[in-house]
Amino acid sequence: MTTSHILNAVSPLIADLAQDLSERERLRRLLAALRNLLPADAVALLKLEGEWLHPMAIDGLMPDTLGRRFRLAEHPRFAQLLAAGQAMRFEPDSPLPDPYDGLVAHKGQTITELHVHDCMGCVLQLGGMPWGLLTLDALEPGRFADPAALAMLQAFSNLAAATVATAERVHQLSQLARGSSHTTSTAAVPERGLQGSSPAMRQLQKDIALVAASDLSVLITGETGTGKELVAQAVHAQSARAGKPMVSINCAALPDNLVESELFGHVRGAFTGALTERSGKFEQAQQGTLFLDEVGELSLPVQAKLLRVLQSGQLQRLGSDREHHVDVRVIAATNRDLAAEVSAGRMRADFYHRLNVYPLNVPPLRERDSDVLQLAGYFLEENRSRLKLGGLRLEAAAQAALLNHRWAGNVRELEHLISRAVLKALSRNDGSSGRASSRLRIVTLGVADLWDQPEAIVATPAPQPPATQSLPAPELGLRDAVTTYERELVNASLARHHGSWAAAARELQIDRANLQRLAKRLDIVKP
């Protein structure tokens, strides 16, 4: 490789340091320049976060790699690179498993040919501390045998570190511009955080960073399975209250006679069984955050009692006349349309407006197409680690099927689907090979592992509105007509499934608990 070729590859990167680029674009250009310099089939930039390595940018790897999190204790090659502190190469016959086996996006290769046969990497240092790793992989043995390749990677790492430092500085400045000066340590970030880089998720992340810097109450809305609790955790983790407790309570799981005691606490003798004095969730969350999940399930009397503490921070334990003052930020979540609940008289308007100071809507998975494979990669790596497998990958047809699915159950449905598919694939592989050692190699998930029925993978067409003239004039008002229709649907489904809540919930595509609450609201008794 000539000097002019090297200069042509790195000169744009040097010029980029002074340019106003997004973090994604800056890192993409960094990896593209590295592949121009060195003959790699795949390159990746990974950030060190505690005991995990998080891919920040990839080139030449499967899209789901971006969603994976690599635990150092389970990937000795990564651990050795970090310990070396400088560029190093692994011999093609190295017995250490390669984290990218089966993940190199190389068309025309069979699964058995997708094992990485040559790899090298180096540590990126920022401020004298290891920031992460830069890795290069090739499917052909001996691709990096030339000692000059290792020297070039070591020299390139200094420019890469400068690029990463610039990207992080731009990110910090953008946070300051949005009014958020609080940063969190790695330990404060939940292990299973928000995943995705689609436009909808990037906007949600911006909104989270904006509201986290304040003390405003937040109302998180979204369909079942979208990850509303993760959004609440992200708001708390990025706030000035991150070092204080975040207390969660599922409002739907509380009996009406215990809600007041759970939220406000009670004194001894306040009710039968109250043998000692006990603080409530508000006091337990002092100076921190209280997360009210499924807040739409609270009864009207409880809503009225919550108004005072939301307004002034004053509360009384059940059975006591003494007031307590609490400093708590309230984050609430629901999959209901609370404005409609107010109109229907099932929620107090003043309570709704106390909660809905800053609304955050979590987008459904069908509006996050580019995130599906990234999330799938996250769940694949979770299953690989839990089952101690060598590698998990998706066939191209399985990737296409995931992208085409409608995801009525959102991220939770995808998580459960991947877990089931892994077990099916393991059963199929073990049955065909007749030995458990096959689990140590790459396990590939096909469409048949994801869905038993081929038609299940076809994207559900958007429903077409019926012709106006086909709709009869309602005898009741709109809301009563909708309630009547809901009651008929639920009754019919329960009848078809002989009173089975679980089967009816699957047919109606809602959670069983939500179906039972809906039936209670509609005055339906199980047949």
C-alpha cells in the first residue's frame, strides 16, 4: 500500500474533525476509511460499558449485531484485546471462539464458511483510559498476516480515538443545548435499556433527555409491550434524581382496599392486620422517582386522594392525622387513552392534567422498521449467553420475515418469539446431529423456527375503511355503541373458547389481565 493511498484514506477523516456531523455519520465514515486501508470483510467499533461491550458502529456485519451486548467474561478475544492495550492479531488457528462467527454479511457463503478465520483489533484510549475496541475480521485465513497491517491499525487507532472524542463532545454539546447538563454513570444505566436508532426512537430519546433535566410529571403512553417502563427508567437515570431510589408500583395489581395503604402508608391499628406502622411508596421514593404503571386502572376515589400529594407533596398515612411532606417526581404510564377515559367519566380531569404535564408516547414496533433486526440481535445475544451457545444467527429469509411482521404485541412479542425460536432450533439441531456438542457451534434460526404457520409471517394489510353507505345509523350515542360492540366481541370470544380467558385474550390480541379488566368494566361475567 502506497503512502498516497494511506493519505487519501485518512485525509477526509482529519477534515471531518472540524465538521458538524452526526455521531452516526462520523463513525460510519471512520469504519469506511478503515476498510479502505485494510482488507477486512467486517469492521466494528465497540464501546466499553462496565463489563459489557456495546457496538456503536459496524461495517460488513449483520444488522442485528448493532443490538447485541457482549459480556467480556464470555468473549475471551475481546478480553485479551483490552488487556493487551495495543493492536494485536489472533492466529487463524486460535482456539478462542470469535464473537462474530456467523455474523459476517458475506453473500454466497454457506453457514459453515461464515466462521471468522483471521482477526485483529486494538484498544481506543481516551484520557488515558480504555474507551472501547476497534476490531477487524476476515473470512480468509492469513488476510492480516503482513506485519504492516498490525502497525497500520495501531497508527490508525490514534485518529480513531480523536474521531470518537469529537463525536462524544458533539453529543455532550447537543445535550447542553437541550438543557440537560446531567450525565449518568454506567452503573446508573439499566442493563436492559432502550434499544433502537430509528427516527421515531431517536426523537423519543431527545424528548427523554429534554424532560429528564426538569422535575415535571411525565405521562408515558403506548401500546402493550412497547417498553414504557424502560422509558420511565431512562427518564430517572438521566435526571438529577438518578442517585436516589426509583420506586415502581403496578396500579392494576392493587386491590382497592390496599391502594391507599400502599401509596401513603399506614399507622398501627389503621385496619385489621396493621400490626406495625409502615411507610408508603411515596415516602420510600423520597427525593427520587415514583413510577405509577397502568395508572388508568386507579379508581376515582384513589385519584381524588392522589391529587393533593401531586400538587403540594403533602400526605397522611392511613389512620393518622399527621402530615408528611415528600419530594417525589411522578412518572405514570398507561396503554389507555386517558383523554377518552376522562370523557367517559372514568378518570378525573384534574387528575389527568396533573399527570399529563409532559407526555411521552412510545412508538409501536411496526413504526420502527429499522429497529426490528437490532432488537432481534439483542434478544439473540441474551439467549446465546443464557444457553451458553457458540453463536446464534438469523437466515436471510428469517430476517425478511421479521421485517414484514406487524407486531401486534410489539417488542415483548419479538422477545418471546426469539426465545421460542431458539429452543425450536436447538431441538431440531440436536435431533438431527444426535449429539449435544452441536450447541457449541453456530445455531441458525429459520422461518420455520419463528412461526409454525407460513402465513403468520405475511404482513397484515392495513384495514380498509368500509363504505359510508354500509354503516347503519346508530341507535345509541357513539360511546355507547362502541361499548356495546366491545361487549359483544368479548362475549362471543369467551363463548367460542368455553370461557377461557387466556384463549380469548390471544384471539383478541390483548393481555389476559387487560381482557379481564375490560370485562369487569363492561359488566361481563365469564360464561
